[in-house]
Amino acid sequence: MSSQRSFTYGNANIQHSRANPAKRLRIGIVLTLFFLIVSLLLVSCSNEEGASGERNSSSIATSNSERTDTRHQYKPDAHTPTSLASKQAINSSMPKQIRIGFAMDTLVEERWKKDRDLFVKAAERMGASVVVASADSNDARQIQQAEQMIADGIDVLVLVPHNADATAAIVNRAHKAGVKVLSYDRLVKNADVDLYVSFDNEQVGRLQADAITTIVPKGKYVYIGGADTDNNAHMFKQGVFDILQPKIDSGQIRVVYDQWSKDWKPSSAFQHMREALQASHNRIDAVIVANDGTAGGVVRALQEKGLAGKIPVAGQDGDLAAAQRIVQGTQTMTVYKPIGKLANVTAELAIKLAKDEPIETTRQVNNGKIEVPSVLLSPVAVNATNIDNTLIADGFHTKEEIYGKNK
């Protein structure tokens, strides 16, 4: 009798018969092959999982390295376009310094040296820079200097014209370059000037004439003007004759000599005064002169004849030499124009022009072409009685300079 037993492998129910050896051999071979195939499959899967794990681990490590290691990140150097663009963006956000061109007629006279120094100081205090040039009373040179300033990239031009008409060319060229022009103390004629800042120059002349006619209400007068090319000289004269003309018409005053002084030169005024004295046989009662520099030439001519201090002389500008003559008695008065205030106001307005900011004015002055928006400051008459309260009190001159060290 044969015996049988069964066992289960997986889902297979295999009956093992001890009674048939051949059959048992075949079954053994099948099972061996089966186990071999299963083992190979398990090894293959394990290798694939290991390789996959290594790949995933490597991928994660690389990703983490890219996020945390900055040693090889791109950094633009100082000369790359990206870096330059960044610098330009930073610079564009910073306020630009305004560059002012200050084209002056001359620096020969004391007054204009003060204007230069006070204006430059005021503009720099307000954050601007100033380029200064003096033309030495030469029209062509002034035009060339102004053109150079414009070519160099100034933002606004402040112009003290030598020749009121010739400098119209400067205004035209500045405007073509997009540069605005402020006419400083002297008006440019026949041009589209953007702004005029000065003193009330006709009032200067009226103050001169008021002072002298109070002392000499009638008699023979001499008038010696400034440069015929300077519009201010004409305005000073207009103010003087506003006061004199009614007295001339009534016969109280007779103007026996009237002449311009070339380029405001004291030597020209000196020669004119000589001619006036000679023509009138030294019988002159009063002299009104367009500024203190030319008044110095007049006083020198009077000194030659022993008449200095005997004939009243009016000037204007508040020059130190004039102040000294006033305390000495050889010049009667001057007209003080606080140029410190003029410089400050002009610097402020020039910067506004450069920035295209609105400027409010209450006055206009006709320059032959347009009504120029104007800011006109008030002048002050100065004589021996108020010199301490004006020129000295304002720090325009010191007491020691005017009176000497012993005073």
C-alpha cells in the first residue's frame, strides 16, 4: 500500500507520492528551477531599487548643493554692463549738482570782485557749483567764454553783459542749447532773457540827484555817465534827469557838460572833468557821476584845480575808496546797493531756473524786445551821516578800512 502526503507552496497544492520515484524526480527538478527563477528575480529587483536609491540620493544632494553653495554663483565685475547700469540707476536717484556759468564783463573794479566772491559763496552754500569768467570788457571774448560754458554743460547762465546789445547773441545760443539766462544787475537788450535781477537803477539816479539838488538847488551842473554800451548807465542817467529836468526847465539848473565814459574807465571820467572845467573856466557848482570808479577820476581832476571838497560830487556803488573820500570830504555821497543780498537772491533764482521751478515776479522791464520778468532790489543813499549804519553795519566795509586804524 502506498502512502501519500501533501503540502502547499504558495497557492499550489502539490501532492507528493512516495510510491513513484520518477515522478518525485521531475517534481524536484521543477521546484529547483522555480526557486532559481524566483531568486534571480528578487536579486534583480534589489539591485534596481539600490541603483534608484543612489540616483535619488545623488539628485537631492546636487539640488541642495546648488541652493547652498554660493562659491560658484555669477557675480558681475565692476566693468560689466549690468554693474554699470546699476551704478547709473543709483546715480540717477541722487540729486544732481547744478552747474552755474557766471559770465562777467570785468573784474577790474572793486565792486565786481565782491559780486563774484559773494555770488560763488552763496551758490555753493545752496549746493551748486559756479564757473566764473571775466571778459575784460571785450565783446568777442565774452561771447566766446559764454559759448564755452554752454558747451561744457552748464545748467544755467548768469550774465553780466559788457555790451547790452551784443550779448543778445549769447542768449540766443544758450536757448538753442536748452540753457536759461539770468541777466545779473545789467540788462541784456533785444533778447528773450529769462530773468533780470538787479537794483532799481533809475532809483539809483534819483537818489543821486535828490542828494545833490538838496545841497545845490541851482547852478551849473556836470553829468558824467558810464559806458554808453551798458544799459544800466542809461537807466542811472534817466533817474538823474527825472529829478533835474523840472529844474532845468525852470532855469534853476543848467547842465554845462554831459558825456559818457568809455568802458566805465576812471581815466575817461578824469579827462571829461578836465574838459568841463576848462570849458566853464572852473565855474562848476555840482557834479553827478555814474559810479564811484568814475567819481574817483572826477575828484582827481578837481584836485588838480584845488577844487576837491568844494564842489559836491555824487557817485554810486559804495566802493571803499568812495567811502574814504566821503569821510575825507572830497565826495559828497554814494548809493549803496547791498550786493550780498543781490548775490543771494540771484543764486537762489538761478538754481530755480536750472530746475525749471516757477518764479514769481512783480516787476517787468522792457529790453527792446520783451517785458523781462524782473526782481529789483532797493538801493540806499549814503553820506557822512549814515555811513556807519549802512556800509559798516552791513559788513560791506569795516570801520578801520574807511576811517583808518586810529579811529
